[in-house]
Amino acid sequence: MQFRAGSPADAEAIAGLIASFQGELTDDPSGAGAEGYLASVSVQAEREYLASERYRYLFA
């Protein structure tokens, strides 16, 4: 298995993976009431996390 560091270019894939579990991760499958959480895992938010020195993502 090979590992690599994540980059801002991976944001769409990460956000898409998280979104695919939205029904299991929120009380309401539509996301109602979880707007703050959904904003924190959006493509833009993931892009910012990946660009930040504060976070490290590893991909296998």
C-alpha cells in the first residue's frame, strides 16, 4: 500500500465521500438542522483544511 499527503485538489473527493454518508451522519437525512456541520465538510471547507498547516491528510 502506498501513502501520500493530501492536497487542496483532493477536497472534492473528500467532501463527496462525506456527503455519501450524510443520511447516517445527520439526524434528518435531508441535512435539516445540521447546516453548520454540512458547511464544515463542504468542498470549500475541505479545501481550506487541506491547505492549512494545522491539518495533515494521508491517502492510501
